[in-house]
Amino acid sequence: MPPSAVLRRALLALAVVALALWTALTTQPRLGLDLRGGTRIVLETQDTPTLRADAEATDRALEVLRKRVDGLGVAEPSLARAGENRIVVELPGLRDPREAAEVIGRTAQLTVHAVTGTAAVAPEDRPAADGGRVLADPDGGGFLALAAPALTGDGVKSADAVLDTTSGRGWTVDLAFRDGAAADWARLTGEAACAPAGDPARRVAIVLDDRIVSAPAVQAGVTCGAGIAGGSTQITGGFSAEEARDLAALVEGGALPLPVTTVEQSTVGPTLGAEAIRASALAAVIGLACTGVFVIAVYRLLGLLATLALLLYGLLSYAAVVALGATLTLPGLAGFVLAVGIAVDANVLVFERAREEYAALGRTTAARDPRRPLATAFAKAWSAVADSNITTLLAAGLLFAFATGPVKGFGVTLALGVLASMITAMVITRLLADAALALPAVRRRPALTGMAGLGRLRTRLARRAPRLMVHRRRWFTVSTVLLLVALAGIGMRGVQLGVEFTGGRDVQYAATRPVDADAARAAVAAAGFPDAVVQATGDGGRDVTVRVGETDDSAQRRITEALTGTVGPVTVERDDLVGPSLGGELRTHALLALGLAVAAQLAYLSVRFRWTYAAAAVAAMAQDVLLVVGLFAWLGKPVDSVFLAALLTVVGYSVNDSVVVLDRLRELRRTGARLPLADLADRAVAQTLPRTVNTGMGALFVLAALAVLGGDTLTDFSVALLAGVVLGMASTVFTALPLTVTLESRAPKPPARPAKPRAGDPTGAVV
């Protein structure tokens, strides 16, 4: 490479690293609610006889809700429309979802009425006349008969909760009216002032959602006919501070143009979120350290440089996340940690190829300039690196397109991690390696580079190459048996879908002492939920998870009280509620995402390879997916949105692994070798197996750390990926390659002419 090109690359890399460091130090990450604690509510607007719940009407409802949420005093709330008729409300720090749901989800029709008299019977027994209504009197027994509304909440300009210390009224709500409504208020109070003291007609009723919240009598100083001028008044009613603030938020926000229903509700305590951050960070450090030690032990100086590049990869990935303003969620942290393992792949591909090129040049020639075999390795490895990373990006893109909530964050961080890994491996690692290999001290010690030997595994394979393709039928039989076992688990034990896909409520409680699961189960059943799934989890069995069908907040309170009476004080650490309609929709999206993943991989690989290669790789990937689902069915673990993230990652990883081996097989066929395809496939396995093992070890270190340290949620995620990584390595060798050979024998490719050797390329391979 010309010195000027090297200098340009070095300056570009230095600028990127400097910008990433500045961004990481100056920009605070945007944490999701599952990490900082709070409540997330998804509302769905409903059609009315006169108005359709389209995007325009939902946007109007969103603005009303925004005013209400601002009145709650929640720091940094987030509201956004999702789709045509859904609104996502995120309230950091709010632990009680009932408080938010009761305030932001009410229709809040505010009306003001003149009182025409009293009634002794319930309103349902006495029809209202002249457009009026009969409602319960909040200041005493009986009911008040009201005239038609004199004004509505649209005339309210502002509403504020105020502590009245001068008159001893306590908390009140001060109202300010708009111009037209101010005149209506003066006329209404002027008519009421004409009634004698003690007469019900001297009272004015303020009604919110068919309930009189206040019915004050007009004071004696108000002039008959003139009323209360100035466009303001006070609502009194013995409110607490919280009640006054909630009422002010409702009144000022105004009426929702459409009724809304809660289709999803999730609450996470801040302690649980902080623990997730700590566990994920510790897993990242341990996984990265183990991966670095392993890579250095195998590749020596090149491994040390790759480890340094991995640290820079972590910096680049994190800086990209915070710079884009992406929300960092719990699955997102898992994707970030997992991408550390994936980032090793490109380095391992290049280093293994460099060992081959070093051996092909001979020790003497390569030792004169070790940068030469490394440059050839980077050029030849680019095809496999690009193909394998694009397949992972396809899976990440599908996650972002079809997943909801926190799992979207996984797709974002995984995609950013893949892009960052390509930059660090193909640019930064190369720059560091070129600089190090140019040193005279390194040239005098070829063994230090890590390229001067093929490695123990490759050496053994060279002495006795495996004859795997001869036993294709045997591998097909083993694969069939494993698939039957997985399908038996799915059919006999069933797939335990999480509440995201079925609808229902999943609440995690933290107890102060170890919990007897049987006692907790009996207490929940006695509270009226005999079908609830109750499990004791966590460290020392101090966590209780209760999963029931769709329930309201009052039912959840009964469960909490029942557990408190049996196991002692409990606190809600996580509360997930999903409506059945949303659950069915998410289930459909999950199946669609998996179907599109298969189709996208098949289409891409068919373009990059022959259809036979693509079909074999996709078949191996589908086998891995079914085996992971079957494993979770046998273990009785829930299949939820986090599992979906893991499954789509398995899709990308499995195809990634197959692509590397198939790319080598394609290259061997292009060299003009006349060996049978089965023998070439065996050679492809032997030449890429060190890469497969070393890359797999890098991912396994990180996943094992997540499985041990990540808590209940990340443990299931890590188990799925651990199984997927192991199965992906096996399916490449024992499913994808044998199937490719079989398909090629039935649809043979026309013989290719030997490729012309390129300058500096002794093998003549075209990649």
C-alpha cells in the first residue's frame, strides 16, 4: 500500500477514534425504562360513531396526553405515536402505573352546570330532564339535579394546583377561563347569586367524567346578575396535594377527542434496572478480558493488536449509540456485549488467512516483509467478512422493523456493533499491524507475529484431513433424529409463550426473605387466581413471579395483598401487562420476522452464491432455529420478545458461519482443482475449522459471562444464544456442507475455466 494511502487511513482512523472518545465523554446515554426504572404504557385510540381513530385524530389525542403528563411532574417523559392509532407513553421513575393510567387514560369531559335542586333517589332511577343530569352530591348525602352544561373544559385556559394557606382551604385548583368562557362563567355565577343562602340553586357544579368533583356555593359578596368577573375561580373539595395536581392536569389537558384503552403496560423498579446495568457491564468486562487473553494466546502479537482494536470497537459502538440518541435497553446491552464476540470474527478470518499466505510464501520470503502475507490475507478475507456481516445486519434490520419496545434497542446496538467491528478489523487492526510488522525487532522474530505457524489444529488437520463428506447420510440421519426430538418437545410439552405473545400480566415481586413457592401459589389461588403460574426465582428464592391472564390493577392489588399476608412484605420490581389483541399482533409479527429472515437470507445468498449453496445454508439455519425452540420447549422456558431477539441473532450467526465455509469451498473450486466436490468440501472444512472454533470461543466467553451474571432475563437470552452458537458451528459442518455436496451432485455446475493468477497472488484465487 502506498505510504500516502496509509497516512490517509491513519489520519481518518485517528479522527474517528478522537470523535468517538469526545462523544462518549460528553454525551449522556439515553437509558430505557428497563434500566433506569419507570412505567411504559401503550394506549390504543378507539373509533367513535362520529370520529375514526386515524393518525390525525391520534395525534390530537397525543397532544392532550402530553399536557396531562406534564402536569404529573414526571422528569423527562416521552410520548410518541406508534403506527396509526397507538400512543407510547414512557414515564421514568414512576413506580405506580395505576396513578398514570387513571390520569392520562381518562376521557376527562369537564363541564360546568347550574344546580336546579336536590334529589333523594339514585340517578339511574330518575331520568334527567331538559338535557340535565342527576349526580351524587360530593359534599353530603343525596344527589343534585343539574341543568344542561353552561360551559365545557374547552373554555379553560389554565389549571394549577395551589396550596391555600390564608383561608385554610388546603389544596385547591385555580382555574383561568378564556374570553368567551369567562363571560359564561360570570353569567352562570350571577344567576346563582340571585338564589337565597342555603338554596341548592346557589351552588355551581363542576363535573368531570359524570362525577361532581366540586359544587361550591357562590359567596354572599357576589352581586346578583353580575357574577364572578375576571375570568378565574377556585375549585375546592378537600383535595390532597396529589389529587389537586392530578385534577389540574386533567382539566388543563382538556378532553380526549377519542377514548383510549391500555393495550400494554410495563413497570420496572430502579433497583432492578441498576442491577441489570451492573451485571451487563461486568459480563462485558469479563467476556472481553477472556476473549482478549484467548486471542493473544493463539495469535500473539496480532492477537494483542486485535484486542486493542476490540477496546476501540467498544468505544466506537458506544459512541455511535449515544450520538444517534438511541435508547439503550436491557436487550440492547446484551446486543452490545454479544457484538464483542462477533467482532472477533473478522480478525480471526484475516489472521487464519495470513497464516496460510505466510506458509505459501515460505518462511524466508515472508520473514523479509511480513506485511505482504497480511495484505494478501486482508484482500482475500474481505468477501467472507462482508457476506457474514451482511447476513447479521439483515437479522438486526428485521428486529428493528418488527420488534417493539426494548427489543428494538437490541437490533440497533447489534447493527451498530457489526458496522463498528468491520471498521476496527479492516481499518484499525490493519493499520496497527502494518506499523508493528514494519519494526526490525518484529521481523527478526517471525514467531512473535503469530503468522509463522499454521497452529496445532490446522497442522493436525493437514496430516490427517477429515473425510466427513463420505458419511453424508450418517450426518443427515443424526440431524433428522435431533429435529424429531425438538419437534417432539414442541408437540408434547408445547411452547410456553410469554405474555407479549398471549396477552396477560407478568409481575415480579421482591420479598424480604426466601419464599416457599407452594405457599405463594396457594395464596394467589385463594385470592381468586387458581390458574396463575407462580414461581420463586432470584438469589435465594427471594423473588416471586406471578403470571396470570389479563387482569386490571385492582386484581393485581389483591395478588399483592395475598402474597404480603403469606410471605411477608413484597415490592413490585417488574409489572408487564399486555392486552390480548396486542399479544396476537406481536405473535404474528414474530412469525413474519422469522419468515422474512429466512427469505432474506435465501435471496441474498442466492445472489452471492449458487442457489444450491444458499439452500444448504438456509436449511442449516432453519434446523438451528427449530433445535433452539425445541430446547426451550423441553426446558419449559418462556418464549418472549427477548427470546425472539436471541432467535433472530441465531439466524444471523448460523448463516454467518456457513457463509465462511461455503466461501472457501467456492474459492477452492475457482482455483481449477479437479478434485471431486466432496474432497474440496472436506478441504474447506479443514481450512476454516480453526476460524470456526476460535470465533466460537470468543462468542462463548461473552455469552457464558452473560448467562452467569445477567439475571433471569439475560440468562434465558444467553442460553438460547449459547445453544445457537454451538449448533451453528455443528450444522455448518454436518448439515450445510453435506447438503451442498448432495444438491450439487444433482444439479452440477458447468465446469469453470481455471482463473488467471493475479499479481502477488500465488494461488490465483478470485474472491
